[in-house]
Amino acid sequence: MLIGIVGKPSSGKTTILNALCLTDAKMGDYPFTTIKPNRGMAFVRINCYCSDLEGDCQPRTGICENGIRFVPIELLDVAGLVPGASEGKGMGNQFLDDLRQADAFIHVVDASGQSDAEGNQTTNYDPSEDVIWLNSELTSWVSNILFKDWDKLSRKLDAERSRTVEAMADRLSGLGATINVVKSAMMESNLLEKTPKLWDDEDKNVFADKIRKLMFPSVIALNKADKKSSSENITKLKKRFPDETLVNTSGLAELMLRNADTAKKIKYTPGSREIEFLGDPTNPDKSLNIIRAIKENILDENNTTGVSKLLEVCVFDILKLIAVFPVEDSTHLTDQDGRILPDVYLVPEGTTAKEFAGKVHTDLQKTFINGLLVNDNNKRIAATHVMKNRDIIKIIAAQK
């Protein structure tokens, strides 16, 4: 799974990447600090079962602390996009192509209104404009892929109407589009029964926009939410975009908390409102005064910096994934090597037991017999049983 971080320059994209992943990608309050895409591994939180066990769980990837499992998610921060990106402005075509493999986007908006559409410092800028133009650029990017040499293709499809969905899916193959996605977008755009040659510009734009929303669902990070100028802007943004998913974030505050935790100046669990100061309480270290201000002005006021919540909303609300634990031993919740709950998989809602077996290993799906739902008294489940969040399953398969 890959989540792309998008937005204009200086919105705080790289700060959020660094906060989520503790990477050291270059940051700055000036346009195009990021030129090449930055990758990092973040961790989304789920409740683990280990607090109910005699022993601690032993994650193969990620960690578990105080009953909270941190599951790895790959992030990609691309260079800042500007109006006209889909036509190549600001190397926009290159930056957009970097996003082809993303499953969802986190769109970082500077809610303070202190940077303009191109990331230059200013005052009283309306950040709602960034939501509008970036969505438009992403739709135009999809449209450019779909409708290149359209006159030629549409004439061909006139004679082969039954191939329209397939042809559109072929055009989007580089984005990972499926026949079902294309068919859904065409249905929602009222184009299934319309001759491609008669599609007008509005038809094309609506169709491309449906594809964008289906293939690249997004959550909007209202970043720099702790700044004084952000409050009024955030109220306006939430009123103007009731259908968008918006999360208030303070990326720099989260990064400072995590860095202080790494330096063992404080003890801080990402997503928590609690901080424990370590060492001498009279320590004159000025950075600790900043941490105290973050605690008082952000955590005590809002319970969170919003950064961990941002990732959780993207994974569980936008992508609609669930967490499922596979085990070999249904009594001790271990794998074949005796490790307690070593693995957890994030899979789409609606995944069946047999489909989940294929996520663990393709051979398990081919030889699947049934499963035991360990968290429901080892209830035997069939191949078509739909898995739920935090299910524990023992997969029973035929021996090869």
C-alpha cells in the first residue's frame, strides 16, 4: 500500500512526512524545497490483543506498545504542485507521474493562509482555493491520460461500442485501474449508453473527476492549525467543503514531540495527549519550553496534533481497510515458530476468509478448506465468510 502526500509548496507536506516517519527529508518555508519524491514508512495504530495475553506479542514488522499495535504504511511525498501542473508548469507532469501507484492521497493545505498558491509567503490568502485548484489539476491529469488522441479512438469505438469500458481501462492501466472502476465511473457519469464520439467537454471532465475520486480518494490535512490565523480559515473550509474529509493537523508540533521522544527528553506515544518529561525538571534546555507550550496550547486544547489521526482516517475511513491477525496455533495465538501474533494484515472491507488466505500466501487460497475464527470461540467459517476488523483467523488448508 502506498499513500501519496500532495499539496502546494510550503504547505508542510515534508514536515508531516518527517513527523509520521521520523525521516530527515529537507524542509523549508520556501517553494520547491522538495524536488525529488521522498519515501518513508509510517505506522497506523490499531488496538492489539496482547493486553489480554500472558505474554507480549512479537510483531514481525512494526511495534506494539501498551496494547497499541503500530502497523507500517508506506508514504510518498512528492514535490509541491502549483496551478497548471497538469500542463507541465513547475515540472508538474513529472511530479504527478510520481503519484501513479498511490492508493490514496493526503492533501496538505496551509490553513494559516500565509502562503499563496505557489507557496510564496503572503498574508490573508484563502486556503480553500488550494483545495479547488489541486482537485482540478488532478482531474486534468487523469483527463490528459484518458483523452489523448480522442478523436481517433472515439471513431474506432463508434464501431465497437461494447469495447468502450475495456478501452478506457486500457488507457488507465498505468494507474492500476480495473474494469469495475471504469464501469462505475461511466455509470455515475451517465456515459454507459452514450456514444463516445458524442461525449462533450463536460462529459469528459465529469468522467475524469469520477475516476480521480474512485482511484485516488483523499483526506485533507488542515495543517498549521495551531497558528492564530488558521482558526477562521478552518471554519470556512469545513463549511465550504462539507463532502470532503478534513483533519486539523500541526505537523511541526508532532515532529518536535517525536524528536524529543527519540532524544529521550520526553516519553511520548504518537497520537496521545500525554507527555512525560524525563530527567531533571529544572533542565534549562530551551527546546523543552517549546514542548511545554505544545502540551499546553495543542495537546491540552485538542487532545492531539492530528497527525496520527490523519493517517488513521486515510487508512480506515477513506481506504476502508480492516486489520486481521492470522495465527497457526489458535490456543496460544502463535505462528509455527511460536511467536505471539507476529503478523497483522490490512485488507479491504468485504474481504472473505479465502481471499484473506491469499493475502497471507497464494497457495493458502488455492488449497483453502475453511477457517477458525479464534476471537469467536474458534467458530468454523467458510470460504465466503466476510472478515471483520480485528478478527483472528486460523486458516485450514489442504496439504500439498
